Amino acid sequence: MTTKAFVIGHPIAHSRSPLIHGNWLSQHAIEGSYSAIDVAPAELPEFFQRLRAGEFAGGNVTIPHKEAVFALCDEVDPLARTIGAVNTLVVDDGSVRGTNTDYLGFLGNLDSAVPGWDEEVNEAIVLGAGGAARAISVALRSRGIGRIHVLNRTRDKAEALVSEIEGPFRAAGLTDFNELAPHAQLIVNTSSIGMHGTRFDGLDFGKLPGAALVTDIVYSPLVTPLLADAAVLGLRTVDGLGMLLHQAVPGFEAWFGVRPQVDKALRAKIEATLEG
């Protein structure tokens, strides 16, 4: 019997996940499929009925459903519960379990690109306060980062995030960046700014320490304005494509029983589909 998995979102045509998982299915000669399915928010409960009926082994969840599916799962693991969002579903005997692998994808990307990065970071700045910011803030906490500033255009949203997850977190507005920058060794953009030509205004990267590391979860374009500005100043940068690739690994293993590798060939295949 063919094992079927999916990614759901609305819209979903842009997703590179079918290309990633399709590559691994072919590489490991697995009789299975992975499809992109457009599911409107109102259709989510009906889609979960299909899951419980055994149509799929599981799948991925992307925008705008990561928070909504949380309430529809029969079980949510502690990490996803802390983050408040689910991006991976696993079906077992009619029960749907939700997990969050964005955390692992973020750490896997930095560990691969800059081994030992966490030994050099005492203070970090997270830009944005949405679901991805939650996952990444929890990931940074797990590596013992002493102080993590969560900056958002609307400061109230950053304060809400910080109040809901315990740890060395401090909320601030984007306008506080230049004051905090001299003490930060890591900058992470978790927002959608960087897509479609958008950029941050008023962030002075010249105030960062020379050895600071700047990373972005946006991967299309591969080099966002944020990363380009940082590179001009000689700062180290890590793009967001690796996070996309590494977060896909645990799901594939859960559905198809093989733990795949993120290699240069896969990265090159996905990179060829991106703008910039």
C-alpha cells in the first residue's frame, strides 16, 4: 500500500515541500507520495476527518493554519504546546498528533552552517512576534542564550509573546533595535519582511559587533535585503533555506520510516527554484 503525505496551506502552490519530499522518496526508492493540498480555513475540520479515516500517514502545515490545527489535533506534544503552533501532523490508528519541527529546523540550519555558533552568543535579537518567533525563541532558550530580545513593530504583540513563554525574554519595539544592537551577537528575522522586495527601515547594522551573525527565515529571495545589508558590513550571514530543509526531516522519518539527509544536491535543487 502506498503511503501518502501532504502539505496543507492556503494558498499552497508556492510550497517547495513536495520537491523536497519527492526527492527523498526517489532517493530511497520508497513507494509513497507527498502532495500540496490547498485547504481553506473553513475546510480544516473536514480535512481532519480524512486524516482520522486513514487517507494519509500525516503531513505538514503551513500558513495560515499552524495555530488553527492546534485545536483540531487529538494530541499535541509538549514542545508544540509551548510554541502554540503545529507544523507537522502524524496519524496513528485514527488519532492525529501535532508537533512543531520549526524549532529543529532553525537549530539544524545554524548548526550546519556555523558549527558552535551558540557558544559565541550571549545576547540575541528576534525580529517579529508571530508563530515562527515563538518557535525560534524557544529554540534559542534551549541553547542557553542568556538574554533574548523580541522586537516587533507592534510592541504589545512582543509583550504578549514574552508573557506566554518563560525564559530570558524581553519585549521591545523595532525602534529599540539600534540601542540593543551593540550587545547582540545574533540577529534573527522571523517575520515575512524580506519577501516581495520589502525591507526593514531604520535598523542600523553598523551598530552590531563585528562578529555578529545575522540569519533570516525568509528563503525567497535567498539573499534578503536584511542579509545583503549585513554582508556589505562584513557580518556573517545564514539564509533561511536550510531551515526549510532541516525542518522537513523529522516528518519524513515519521511517515515513511527512513531518516533522510539534507545534502548539497538537495539544497541546489531547491535553490534553483528560488528568486534572487
